[in-house]
Amino acid sequence: MRVMAQVGMVMNLDKCIGCHTCSVTCKQAWTNRAGVEYVWFNNVETRPGQGYPRTYEDQEKWKGGWKRTRRGKLRPRAGGRLHRLTQIFSNPKLPELADYYEPWTYEYDTLISAPQGEHTPVARPKSLITGEPMKISWSANWDDDLAGGPELAPNDPVLRKIKGEVGDRVKLDFEQAFMFYLPRICEHCLNPACVAACPSGAMYKRAEDGIVLVDQEQCRGWRMCVTGCPYKKVYFNHRTGKAEKCTLCYPRIEVGLPTVCSETCVGRLRYLGLFLYDEERVAEAAATENEQELYQAQLDLLLDPNDPEVLAQARRDGIPEDWLEAAQRSPVYKLAKEYQVALPLHPEYRTMPMVWYIPPLSPIVDALRDTGNDAEEAGNLFGAIRSLRIPVEYLAELFTAGDPAPVVRALDRLAAMRSYMRDENLKRPTRPEVPIRVGMTEESISEMYRLLSIAKYEDRYVIPTAHAEVGRQLDELECSLDVAGGPGQYHSGTFGEASGRPTPVAVETFQALKQRQTSETIVPTEDQSGRVNLLNWDGAGVPLGMPSVPPRRSAEEADDDRS
């Protein structure tokens, strides 16, 4: 057994309202540059829906993830090394811009500078790729709030897969439709197919925290990683010729801060923490023959941080004590392993994804309330779970490779929590048989309620800081978005998203970074009197609202002053 630590995330889909705040703040922080206008490291999809890029889950088309051979070994679905070598200069399995969408802006200047006329001026859409006027026909959230529509839902790869099983139980009329939101980031998998597919070795998984990154100096732009990722969360920067992806906001994680998408989430649906897992068993678990057993195989990889034997081995493997303490308090471990209400996204891709999801229960409660029933009564809830408009089979295809049992168990436990805690909050006698029915105790169901409903900031985000002894390995030289030769090394306007040299991701040591990110004032540094951290200003030109720097005087002007 070799114990390793992995930073993981859990998202409670019961709380997602589809506001896209996480997407916008991630965009501002990471992809607000030329060359990645179409890129969303974080996007929120409406389900049922086609997703972003369109139909990314159709692996017969895109060839992402792993495939188990007859000998029980894994190989990339896109083919082995020799096969990929024949396609290295022309990779045919890539989404086109139309599958993502052609990003655009508007001719805002027309609204200001148009001469007076009979009609109100119009700001026409203009492509951010070509600069030419365009007609908008698709975008990253085109399905937004439209799930169940007869024009869009039939193209959902998951819905097509289960159509024979569910028949007409999925309603395609808007007044009968049921939808939910699915936020997505890179899964930072234990067995990442993108890393295996990279010919130049630029993709790598950090040993200290499991974050998957791209070495910008090593990347040669072969784009095999884009094909290899079944979630299509690796993107190609067409200005720099490099691959980019979600970094799990590693500069913040290193100082114990949550990711930007977690920090700004309106619904507080995201949880961050540590998993301990047995690295030696990852390949064996990923090669499990029956796809529906992959979820349990992944659960078995996760080690109990309170087990003395696990702790002893973790210390021998060099995991610091404060990391072990964080693993014991980890909310993601509790939700995924202890309570088993969080499920991985598409385990059948065999990448062992480490972003987990709690399936939605709220629409069941709304449906019961609309029919005049007691929406929180245990018997009603348990019965409604098995008669959803979106069948359990759909959720099972998303989270458990088609096995409905773990999904039903998770929904049953969420329903039991609602019913049990209502009695307690209304000062009525609680019913011990409710948690017992779902394999929990009164204590554990109360703890799960506190974590899912009223958890404080420090309970939702249990992130140990990086250590000084590994600080050199965590600086810009070995990070995904490296400064030298990294994205954005080109000249454009005076200031804005594409001007001049980009601001480095971190300009201090990682210890000083926390002080800068959490302070409400300008923080002095050793080599600067202060630093202003503006999202959309990269250091070239003068940002609005700040005094301009006086122009440098010539030598002749200086001599005149002295005389």
C-alpha cells in the first residue's frame, strides 16, 4: 500500500440555481485572455442537454477515456501509442469551434458614437475570432433552462442511451419537463487519460496534491490530450499553440484558500477537502471488468484517515501531520465514503474522477407539494424517488455507469434527512426508524444535515497549506500556466484582456500569497511598496480609476531645470 493525498471536490446539485457565477468568476480569473475566448474551465450545464462542447459524452464519436482490453489491461480509447503516432500531425477526433461555440462581443461603440437618426442604433454581435459580424447560433450554455425541449433533449447522449429503458417517462413538453443544473470542472482524475495521451509529457499529476496540470514549456500543441479527456476539459489556446485546463486554482489551494468557483458560489454547494487513497491499486480498480462495479472499486480506493494502519503508512510515505489531520476533517471524504451520498461523474470512463456530485432531490419535494401532499413525510418522499419525471436511470447513467442502486441509496438518505430533521426542528418526537431504514444512525444523519445545510466556511473547505520544504516545487517554474513562454505572450491594446505581458499567477512565495489574497488593503512586499491585484488589468497601461505615472523627462529638460 502506498498512501497518497488528493484534493477533491463535492458539489451538492440540490443547491445549484444555475446562476453561472462560478463560470463568470473563473473566466475572469483564468481565461480572460485572447486565444481562449471560447474556453470555460468551469461551465454549468442544464440536464437533460447536450453539454459543452456539444455531445461531449458520446465517446463512440470523441474516443475519450480508457477502454478495457480482452486481457484486462487499459488502453486509451483513441488507440495505442503507434496508432496515435500515425495521427500526430492530423488528429481527427477533436471538437470543432462549432461544437464549442464561436465567441462574440458586441459593437458597443455604435451605441455611443452613432449619429442622431430616426432609429435607435443597434450593437451587432461581432466574432472574437475573426472580428467580423456574425449570427449567434450556439454558445456554452445554449441549453440553459431549456432541458426537456423537443429540439434539444433528444440529442442528449445520456438520454439516447436509456431511451429504450424509460420509454416516454422523460417528458419533452416544457410544462412537464424536469431539469437540474450540472456544474463541471476538470475532474483531476486518479487515472487521467489526458496525461497518458500527451506525446510530449507536458501533462502531469502533482504528487503532493493530485492536481493535474500542463507544463507550458513542454507542451507542443499536439492536442492529443483534448481527445484523451472524456470530459473535454482540456482546451487549445489558438494564439499560443498550447493546451490549457482547469488548475483547481492551485495558487489558492497551496495557501489553504478554496478555488475561485467555490469562493464565489451563491448556493454554497461546493465542498473541498482531502482524500487519502492507495496509489498502488488505482490501475487495478480502473480495470474492473464490470462497468457498474467501477463506482464501488473507486470507493474502495479511498482510505480511512482514522485507521491507525493507514496513518502509519501515510507517515512513512511522507504525508505531513497537518495533512493527515485535514483528511480526518475532510467534508468530501464524509460525503463520498462515510455517508455515500456523493457520486463520481461517469465512472465508466475509467479515469477515476475526483469531483463528486450529490444528486438532486429538491424537484421531488416540489412535485409532491404541488400535488397537495406532505412534501417532507418520509413515506411520500421514498415513494416519489421511484417515480421521478427524470428517471433514476438517467441519474445512474451520469453517476454510476447505469447502476440505479447507489443513486437510490443516496436519494433515500437525503429524503430521510429531510424527514427526520423536520421533526427535530419542529420540536416533535423524532423517529429513529427513519435513519435506520436507510442504514444510518440518528447521530450520523444529524451530522450530515449540519454539513449539507448549515456548515460554516471552515467546515466546507478543509484545505491544508503547502509546506515550505516543497515551496520550490510549487513556484512558477513547474506550474501549469508558466510565465516564460506561457499563454498571453503577445502584444495587443494598451490595457485589457490581451495587452502586453500577463501578470504572473504568483509573484511572491506561496506563504505571502495568502496575505495578499485575503487582505483588504494593499500588502507591502519585499521588492514592491505595494501591489494592486485587478482581475482585468495585466500591468500594461494605466487602469481606470488610478493616477497615471508622470512621463519621464528628457536629459535636456532635466538640465534646464537644474540651471
